[in-house]
Amino acid sequence: MVVEPIKAPTRILAIANQKGGVGKTTTAVNLGTALAAVGEKVLLIDLDPQGNASTGLGIDRRDRGVGTYHVVIEGVDAKSAILPTTIPNLSVISSSVDLSGAELELVGLPNREHRLREAIRQISDSYSYILIDCPPALGLLTLNAFSAADAVLVPLQCEFYALEGLSHLVRTIERVKRAFNPRLEIQGLVLTMFDKRNSLCDLVASDVRQHFGDKVYQTVIPRNVRVSEAPSHGKPVLLYDFKCAGSQAYIHLASEVIRREQALRA
């Protein structure tokens, strides 16, 4: 079953990489914050059972009532799951431990690949961007995100195995595009945890740019201690330390994302 596009100006971006520890959630939280800071109305959907994006936006686990589990598995109205954050223009649908069993529960449900897409239909015209923080796996939750999204943004750590994992992700995106979502594209790849003192980072960055060309953002997210500290304070790094190198990188990334989106709409 191929679902028709949502007829609204909303752009839905899945932030995904099946490998954990690549800066996926950090990118989702801080890109969402940077987009909201320039006046875009943003919804972040935390689809990762670990719930780190919700934590990084200051949503206490005790305050997570209706969330992504209830929306995707139980068909609860997505509007009732939306929580405000301390950041103007940025809202979240939070994740909780309930979502950890969702992969198995989805197997027996009707329309299992498109449940998130159908839920988003109810709320899409209220936002200019909906960001989906995917789990670090290519299972049914990520498939729901890909079926719902217009494009995929891929955070890629500058390490030896980066390209090997990326090729698998690209093949998955192509399969989803053929089977479920013909408009799905890779919006871009962002190099994360870049350490300019490490020559391997330069080699990986060069290889990725050689293989994917303009799909790779010019912005590189540096390895930065302030970025690592921010989630423990329940804040995006842009609120925790606006002037640090990590914050400035995410501001530049948001600018690149907006320019690419504007070019698509022109």
C-alpha cells in the first residue's frame, strides 16, 4: 500500500542511522531547536524506545503520559500526545519504555508500515517541520518513519566503518521508496563527532564526499564536550552553551537544511 502525500506545506524529515552512538538524537534535538529559533514551527517525534530526545528536551519521564507508543500502536489521536517544551515553536511527542515492545506488536497490526503516517495526517498542517528521531535499527518503527517522511537526514560518525553501515541504510531507503513511499529521498548526510586532530576523520570525510557529493552537508559537527554535557541538564546545547563550537555548527546545519528545502520548493 502506497500512502498519498500529505497535502500541506509541512516537511517531514526522518533522522536515521541504524548504528547507535553517531549523534542521531543530538542532531534531532539541536536541529529542531535551531529551526525553531529562526521561527519555524517544529514538532519532534521521539520514536526511539530509549527516549533520549525527550530527555534532551527536558521532558521528565514522570510527565510522559500519552506518547509515541499510544499513537502508533493504539491509534490514539496524535494531538493529545503533543507536549510543549521550554523552546518557543518546538513541541515533542515523547517516547517511553512502552515503545520497547512495539516492534513485536506492530507485526500483527493492520497497515503496520503506515501507522505513523496516518497519525501525522491529523497534525501536519500545524507545523513547518516534523522531525522523527528513529531508533538505532532498521525495524518496523524505522520503516514507519521512512513511510511517513519526505526525506531522510543521516548523521554519520567520522569513523572507519561509517561507509559500510551507510551502504546498508541507503539500500533500505531505496527498498522503502519502491515499496511504500515513492517520494522518499536522502535530504543530506551530516558528518558528526569530527575531531580535526585525528587524520582518520579527514579520510572518512573525504571518502563520504567522494561517494555522495552534494548530498553531504558542508557543515561538520565537531566532537565537543559541551554537546555531550547538555543532555544531562535536559537542554539542547544551543540553550546550554550558545557560543560553543557545537552550537554554532548546528546553527549552520539548520541554515543548510532550510536552503535545501527552499530549493526544493522553488
